Amino acid sequence: MMMTLMRNFMAAAAALAVCALCAPARADLLVSADTNAVSFGTARIADLDRGFIELSPSSMSYDLRISVQDTGPVDWTITMRADSEYFMSDNSSDKPCGDLLWRVNGTGGYAPATTLDENMVSGTGDAILDYDFILNTGWEDAPGRYGLTVVFTIVEN
């Protein structure tokens, strides 16, 4: 059984990324997020020279926290996908969704967003999941506002 609740996020300036949240699949599984949008703000010269914007470079911080409360307990998996191949923009730019990179709990390398459901985390019972995001950006990106809707889905296994 799977249900998804999408929230649309728009941000400002030369970059933005996003997040949407999953709805509970059953009464045993409650999911919440501490925010419904992640904004990278305006890209600065240093960001363009470096090639990316990173909001939380410290492993002690995060960009989005998802809490799972599992009164079942049931086995569950959280997946993530971008809802389109390209960021929406006000300048007709074709910035690929893969320019948004993610990782869970501050460990491991970053993976690019895709339009396919990517298994992010599996578990049983309660969990606190901290997500970090990086936005690839550079001098070739056209100035403007960019937005991307990302859908997180929780599935009972």
C-alpha cells in the first residue's frame, strides 16, 4: 500500500531545491517533516566558482528532517523522486533535476535526484532521518528563479 502527498516548493534567485512529504500508508505509520521547502537562495560568485551551493556542510546539521513514528511495527522504505526531468524556471532554462544531490544522515556520498523512485532508507519502528542537499550551479546557469518538486514516498514492505 502506498500513498503520496506532494507539496510544491519554489525558491528564489539562481537556485533552489525542494522537498515534498509522504503521507502515512496506514494508521500504524505516521510521517512528518520539519519543513516543506528547502531554499538555496541566491547563488553568489563563490558558489558559481565552486560549482555548487551546500546549505549544511557540517555533519552535525541538516536541511530537512523527516520523522517516522511506527506504532505497528511494520517494515517501511522511503523513496524520493523529482517530479520532472528539469527544474522549473522563469528563464526557459533546461537545468536537469540531477543537479540536486542528496544524502541521508550526513554520511556517504551525495546521489543525484532522478525522476525514478530511489530507495533512500528502509527500517522498522521509529526513525529520525536527516537529509542534506547540494545544488550544482555554475556560470553556465542562466540567471533566474528555479524550482523543483521532490516527492518522498513511504511504502510498507
